[in-house]
Amino acid sequence: MITGHYGSVAGSSPHNTCVMKYYSTFAIEQFTKYVQNDTAAFNWLVANHYRELIAVLDAIRDDKKAFEYLINGKYFELAAFVNTIWDDEKAFKFLIEHKAFDWAACANIVNGDDKAEEALRKAGKVHFVYLAEAIQGRIHEDGNRSTTPWGVMKNLLDVKKLKESFKPDK
């Protein structure tokens, strides 16, 4: 069982089916505001049972427990969205096969696909365009943070920890 500020989710079975949860325009707008560090939006997502969207941002930022939460909660399209942002072709195909076109296009916008942005705008799904732009901004912000003196030190400490984990037990 995964617990955290996402709540609790029991483990999943490979025989369970996945059903894509519908997210209203307002829910996507709140998620976008949360990506932009809006505390009120975070509180709205929690209060309205959209913790999986909070987990999406954390998973994009390489939080393994957040990604586990998505998988164990059977939010497979959202997990595929995360992986599509990181150029996983199989995840993109999964989104297309499950007709999660808005999420696929949103991920493609994050990756610089102007045609995906144009398609979402024509379809009246501009809220997904804004979400993609917010995610792009957050990724760049996180990358910039890694190049500050403190970020470099933190990364060095993480590498040191990683090396320690590979040492054989005495």
C-alpha cells in the first residue's frame, strides 16, 4: 500500500482493467495552477479528490513513489502521460490506443510539438495547452535549480549516496 500526501492506494492486479477518469476543464485549470506553485489550487485538488494529479507533477519530477501511486491507483493514462513527457514511445502509443488524445497532445507540446498545440487549440482544449506550458516551465525551473551552487552540491551528494548503495556489505 502506498501512502503519502496523495492518500492511500492498495496494490493492483494485472487482471484489472483501466478506465480513464474524466477531468473537467476546471480540474485541469486547477492542476495547471498547482504546477505553477499555487497553494489554493493544491488545496482544491486535495479537497476534491484529485490527488492523482498532484502525483503526476511529482512523477514528472522523478518521484518514484508518486509514479507507484499512479500505477497502483490504476491511473495508467496519467502514468503514460508522465512517461510520454520523457520520450517513451510505448507510453505514447498506450495513450493513443486508449483514446487519451488530449493527454498525448499535451505531452507532445511539452516536447516541442507545435502541431499538437495547434490541434488542441482547434479542438477548444486550450486548457491542455496551458498545462503543457506550465509543465515546461516547471521542468526548466527544476533544471535551472540543479545548476545553482546549492543544486550542484545536492547532485554531488546524491551521486555519493548512489555510489554507497553499490558497495558490497562488509
